Amino acid sequence: MNGLNTNENFELISFPNSTKTPGGTTIISTIDTANTSSSSISSTEEILEISQNPQNDEDFKKHFGLKSIGSIGGICLLIGNCTGPGMVNISYQFQQGGWLLSLLGYILMLGLSGLSALFIIESMSMIPGNNKFALRIEFTMICRFYFGKWMYLVSQLFINTSLIITNIASIIICSQVFDSLMVFIFKKTCGISFSNGWICVIENSSDGGSPFQDDYMFITIGYLAILILVVPLAFFNLNDNIIIQIACVIIMLIIVISWVVIFIMIGLSADNLPTIGNMNGISQIIGNCMFNYAFITTIPSWVNESKPTVNLKKSVWISTGFSTVLFIFVGIFGALSFSSMSSNSTILSLINLSKKANIFSKLSVYLFPFIVLASTIPVFSIIVRYNLTQNKFLPTWIANLISIVLPWLIVIPFQTGDWLNLISNYSSLFFGSVANFIIPFILYIKSLKFKKKYNNHNQQKLEQKQHQKEDEFNQIENIQPQQQQSNQIESIEEVVTNGVNHEFFTPEQEKILKELSLETRDTEENTNITTNHFKSLSYIPRRYSKIIAQFCLITLSILIVLVIFSNFYFSD
């Protein structure tokens, strides 16, 4: 034990062993062994002791999903979360901002979003008891552990608002396209207007927006249809939606390939895609790019329900890389095909109204919202509910009202007009950028400081206990020489099993760890987790990872400030 040190290989942050007491209580160990390949060592009832009245499995299943998401399911889930409502406006963004800066923007956000996702995962793993992801820890609870209640409330606001606004944008697109589908099939669609009451339209918009143009609608047939189809899925858990996500990604890939073919059939003209666009378009590049990569808020929930065999790093980079390729293909080919796009037109409507449109192209346009966008609406609602209900922050019924009902109410006056571009751009600046990029990097830097202090504290306590036992042993050496070996073994075992001290944690952190245990099921998946301790950048020492995180944080902060200024300055 004298050889203990605080280098990269020495981990004292929680090995997720589970043992059962005679009374049925489950204890998740908070001790790591110095060598993770050695047999696990059980701890005493220190911090993560589940109460004598734990939640039963059926009650848990009503609130949270199980560890059942595999590699393919996880990748498809992340791709679906990336390829959201912003995807239908990418061609307009490339055309207005120019292909060069737009391309650089997506490459930049690919790297930043990947690092952000990995850093938030590593921050999760540094919470005692969770180095193998045995505990259930949502995004907002990570913030509460490292920063306390105030940051917890701030994170609830930014993270959940970001997800809700993304859902609002998806609902707008799905409603508009379904109304267009009604016109295509039945030659009209109807709804209730705020100013004109019950109205019907018989043709689609010439600029590709809602068939109702700029008329403020209370309810349309498209809105009601999407609500009926999507809302029931939001009452399930995340792992229950994975089969749907896999099927949707496969169909989406087929649709995107068909779009590229349609773009080529329409004709590609370099005159439609400038190298450098106008100032208004340039000012919106980073904001729209951030909106398309606003999936980091879903990462903790995905990790919580992933199987222990899932390679988290590969899943993140495969999903973000695949999504980026889709963004670039749709953006460039779409911009080359259509000239003078309007701000309230989408790639869906432009394909639908083109002279080369056929039954197959129209079918792909109408399928896209249901396959890609409608499938992510319940996912984001579920994650908002997870964040609001963990630690019993809100009752389930109130969490359901906020996560499921509220977006559908807010979207009512914004179903028509140019609201989609405004929502995607400005929401990503004020909420999405903070929730998906600023908070994760701050959390990672904070978690590194916590880890270093925690390991140093544990090392000191271990050495103190060892020296104390050695002194006691020397005092009785001449009296009981026969017990020398057994006493030495007992001293080492006591040092290890009592390595975690209440003195280190704040009362708030102790409370959090106990509450997390209540929301963690004693599953076979948890008791047999063998994943190595997670490290975002495998071949880079953590001191350099910290520098990278700080550089990314500074870069993003400058970019966000510049983008906010340019958006308001070039608002016209």
C-alpha cells in the first residue's frame, strides 16, 4: 500500500460492486481497486446504501428505462437526435451563407459536439459509484452534484428549454407537411383560423411553407394528426423507442439518397451556390450548425440505458460523423438545385413543388417528417421528463405536462409563416448552445478538479490508516507474534473498505448519492459491469484534456457572442 500515487492509472472512484445484506438491502460499492483487473473488493455501508424500502422494479419501470440499448440502437438514437428539424433548412443555409463557411461550420461543430458528448460522459463516470455507469444519473443531476442547487435549477431551465424548443420546431414542420399531404391526396386541408374561423385551402404554398400561408391558425388537420400519432409514444421510456429509431434511420438513409437523385434530375447549377454568401446568411451559419448538433443533452439518458458492452466513444463518433455527411450532402446538392430560396421554405416543400416531382419524390417528402422528425419528438419529451422527475424534483404528472403537453400548446400560434427559421436560429443561440456546449465543458473541467481532490484525499486517508495500523502492530509485536500476518491483512482490508469518507463530501453531495441509489435498479447488468474506467481521449493525459476543454470553452464562448451580435446587427 505504500506505493499508492495519484497518477493517471490510480483510480479510487467507485467500483460498482453490489452486495446484499441479510435484510435485503443492496449496497453499491464506492471503492475502486488500484488494479481493475484484480478481484473486486466489497465496501462497508458508506455512502451509496439503498434504504430498507427501495423502489420495486415495476415502480421503477414506470419512471425510467432499463439497460437494454445496444450499439446499433444507440447509434441510431443519436443519429435521429442529430438529424432533426434543422436538416430541412440546411440547403437554404448553404445558399445564403456560402458553401465554404457552411462546410467549415459543420466540420467545426462535428469536432466540438463529439468532444462535448465524450466530456459529459466522463463527467458522469467521475461521480463516486458511477465509474462503470452503474448509477442512474441524468444531465441535470450531474450539474447538481458538481455545482449545487443553483446550478441544478439553471441547468433544468437551459437543458429542458433547449429540448422543448427543438420539439416545437419539429412539430411545426410535421404539421405543415401533413397539411400539404392532405392537399395532395384530398385536394384540400382545413383548420381553425384566429381571424377567419373555419377555413379550407385547396393548394399548397408557392414558397413551400404552410398551405395556410401567413394566416395564424389555432388548429389544423395536420396538427391534430401529428398530435394523435406522436403523443402516446412520449409516455413510454427511452429504451422502448429504440426499435422505432433503428427503423427510422434506415428509412431516412433511403430518403436522403432519393433526394440526391432528385436534385441531380432537377439539375445542378453552380450559380445557385456561392463560395461566400451574404452577411445575413453568414451570421446564421454557426447558430444553425449548433441547432443541428443539439443532441448532447440526450447523452446521459442514453448512457444510463445502454448495455455495458456498448463502446460509447465509437458510438458517439460514428453517429456524429454519419450525421455530418448527411448534412453536407443535403446542403450542397439542395442548394445547387434550387435558386433564390425564401427564408420560410424548406427542402421538403421545394422538392414537392419542383417540376421534376413525381409520386416517389412526393412520398419521400411526406414520409420524412414522420420518419425523422416525429420519431424524435417523443424521445426529447421522455428526456425532459427524466430530468424533471429524477430526485422527485417534480411529480410525474407535472413533468408530463411540461415535457409532453407544453410544446404542443406553445406551437399553436407558430404553425405558419417564418417562425421555423427564427426558432431554430435564436433558440440554438440562447438555450441550445449553452445546454449542449457550454455546460458540458464547464462540467468536465469541474469534474477533473473534483477527481484530483478526491483521489488525493483518499490517498491521505489510506496512508494515515495504514500508518496507524502499523504503529498498533509494532506495539503488540512482542506480545502476539503469531498474529502478525493476520493483523497486517486486516489493516489493509480496513484501509480499503473505509477509503471513502463522509468528511470529503458536502451534505448536498451525500444526499445526492443516497438519492441516486434509490433510483438505481439492482439488475444483473449493473452487478456484472466490466467496462474499463471511461476516458474521453484515451491516449492523451487528463492534464492535456483539461487544456483542450478550456480551449473549446473559450472558442465557443467567443463564437456565441459574435453570432448573437451578428444576428441582431444583420437581423434584416
